[in-house]
Amino acid sequence: MDEAEFIRRIAVWVLPVLFAITGHEVAHGWAARTLGDPTAMMLGRLTLNPLKHIDPIGTVLLPGLLLYVGGFVFGWARPVPVTWENLRHPRRDIALVAAAGPVANLVMALGWALAIRVGTLLLPYLPWFAEPLTYMGVAGIFINVILLILNLLPILPLDGGRVVLSFLPGPLAARYSRLEPYGLVILLALLALNVLGQVLSPVILLVATTLGGLGGLPGGLTLQILESLGAL
């Protein structure tokens, strides 16, 4: 890939990736605040300012590397701190706080579908604005769908793992929680072995093309745009 093409990809991906990861974490903090824990608010983390949430590896290095080599792009931000003991109904509220992140990604994906709709309507009149907006909308749908589906996996510390943990009885929950220190290693190993890509890609592409269709793009065109952006 030449330098100009890489810069073009970065320009399209940077805002969707930052908003997807930041919005995901802010949703956790907002849900925790609503359910009784003000920790994230007190630490200034209930903001969409990406500088408050960026993780040098998960938000910058890893997505950039994956974007350069092509394929399954994902990342993470610094987790919003939650003091579980402050929640009014800890076992129930752990699941609600965890679910808030994927729900936020779904809402943002729908928002990017609306951006595509605007882009397709403006294309005959303002192509210099509409085409980049459409490409950015496809990238926004894709990264949010990835985070939505990936975080539903029942692996701690992913949100799906938190939801499972909240429903397990005490002794099982204690044993399950011991796996959390190894969760990221397991996730990266599955990624390196292409297990994640093979298992999740069909679901991710189905959801992404469906949402692209809501924005007015045929499924084939959505896939072509993703391919041109190095996502496939």
C-alpha cells in the first residue's frame, strides 16, 4: 500500500473508530452513574473527548496496524472505572452496565446509516462532501458492528462475560471471574489464529450490509467500499 492510500484510509477511519470506542466506554459510565455509581463522573470520564479514553495500544497502535495490513479491524479504549459495590442492585446492575456499551454501538451504527442516507441524497449536488461522508458511514457501521458483536462474546472482561457473570450463582461466579486476567490473551490468540475472523465475519458482514441497506447502499456496494478501505 502506498503512503497516499494509507493516509486516505486513516482519514476515513479515524473519526468512526474514535467515536465507536469512546461512545462505548461513556455508555458504561453513564449507565453506572444512573444506577448509583458516580466513579466515572468524578474522574471526568463521562465525556466524548477521546483524549480522556485513548489507550495507546488499543485505540491507536492495534487499529492502525490492522488497518495497514488489512482485515479484521478492532480496538479498545481505557475502561471506564466502575465501583460495583456502589450499584444499588449489584448483580442486576452489572449486567445493565455491561450491556450499555454494545447498545451504544448499535445506536451509533444506526446513526452512521443515517449519515450514509444523507450522503447518497447529496451525492449529485455535493460529491466532494457526500462521497467521503458515505465512506465514513460505511466505516462507522463496520467498526460499531464489530464492537457490538465482539463484546457480546462470553469472555471476561468483555461485556458478554460480565453479563454471564451477573447470572451465575456465587461459587460458579467466583470460579468464572478467575479467568478475567487471561481474557485479553485469549482474545488476541483467537484473533492471531484467525478464529475470530472465521467465526464472526459472516455475522458482522450480514449486519453491516443490512444497516448499509438502511442507508440506501446495496449490499454489494457496501462490501466494495469496505474492501477499498482495507477492512476485507
